[in-house]
Amino acid sequence: MAHIVTLNTPSREDWLTQLADVVTDPDELLRLLNIDADEKLLAGRSAKKLFALRVPRSFIDRMEKGNPDDPLLRQVLTSQDEFVVASGFSTDPLEEQHSVVPGLLHKYHNRALLLVKGGCAVNCRYCFRRHFPYAENQGNKRNWQTALEYVAAHPELDEMIFSGGDPLMAKDHELDWLLTQLEAIPHIKRLRIHSRLPIVIPARITDALVERFSHSTLQILLVNHINHANEIDETFRQAMAKLRRVGVTLLNQSVLLRDVNDNAQTLANLSNALFDAGVMPVLPACAR
């Protein structure tokens, strides 16, 4: 079986370089977009203490300058609303705090979810895992090995889900190792990868990663997390075309967000843009 060659190819360096050069300060983000901070925007700056601001510059390039209500900006900019404690709010809405082994969740009979990496390329303000105890579920080879031993011992499992954080924060050689281990477990048939990295840094879909997917014995599905048509650009479409050519099933799950995509026309535009990129939209997720 072919394995990833871990040479420092230009595409590999490019996504890592972009990952290292993200914007983490709300004031810098507003400056880059030529937006004057009003009282409300200024009041939201301290929300980065609750959850750090983190935005790749390639994603910022798709935002409309001078527009504080840009739908991409609203997904990532700190807000004073984050200090509001709503009645019935839960820091664990999906009941994920109790893993069967570190980093592995087995909530449903035939599938398990591996938290491959705790970090993300972009910090979305609506993140439902912002309170997750990643320190106790670190994405490293020791924990992965323990999780894989659990998976191998449970023949009812036929599907693995890679999540996080963002699983594509793992480097190509790490994903190669994980794929190789899963391919050796006879009852695992499918791998579903949930990631926002391909849309915020499309260069993450390296030629080496595509090549590795093309040789996998698993059925591989990539579930993108895209919430607005303005996120989709030509570099993303090219990345999806590479994956589609090697048989990766491409899906998208959006989140229904107030003042971002909470109207029928915006969702229709998103679905059409996804279809044009060869990605199948599924039902949007709502607050639980």
C-alpha cells in the first residue's frame, strides 16, 4: 500500500505557513477590514478571554471591507453577547464529556468518533466544543493507539468519524498512520472526516493527502462545515475537484446562524454554490 511521502512540498508548506499566520486580535481584524469599532464592537473585544479569536488571512480576504455585518465576519468576531448566560444553556449540549477512552466517543451502536486534534485553524464563535476538556483528550499517538485498540475490540463498529477541534490539523504523515491502522481493522468500512480547514485554508488539501486517500481501502467522506456562499471561492472548488477525482464523497453541514444564514434565500444560495463545487449539502444543524 502506498504511503504519504513527507517531503516539504510547496503545497504542504503553504498551508502550514498560513496556519502560523492567523489573526488573533479583534482590533487587527477590524483594521484589516477598514471597520471603525463602535461601542458595541469595542465591548465585544474582551470575549476573546472566554474563547480566543483565531482567523486565517485567506478567510479574511473573502470578507467585505467596511461591512461590520459581513456574514463571514459575524462567524468569527468576538461579541459582547458571549457574556450572556441563557436559561437552560449547557456547556456540553451533545453530552460528550464522558469518553470511553481518552479522545474516543462511542455514543451510537455502529460508529465511534475520534477527536484527532483539539485545535482549529479558525475559532468559530458558535463552537459547541469550546468548553470540551481537550487537555484530558489530547490528540497524540499514545491516545490514538488506545482508541484504535478499543475500535478493534468492538466489531459492531463499521464507521469511524474524525473530528476535533479539526482533524485536518493533523499533518499528512499523522493522517497516513491513522488511515493505515484503520485499514487493518476488518470491520471498519467507512471514514467520515468533519473539517472546516478545507474552506478556511483550501491549501490544506495537499496533493500528497489526495494521493493517500486515493489508495485507501476505506470509503472516505469529507463533511465540510460551510455556512454562507461567500465562503466558497475558486481555490476551494479546485481542492474539492481533486478529492472528487479520487472518489472522496463530499458533503457539507452548515449551522443555522442568526444574521448569517437564517433566511431561505441565503440557504438556497449556499446550496447552489455547494452543488457548483461538487459538494452535497445536508440539513443545517440548529441549536440543541
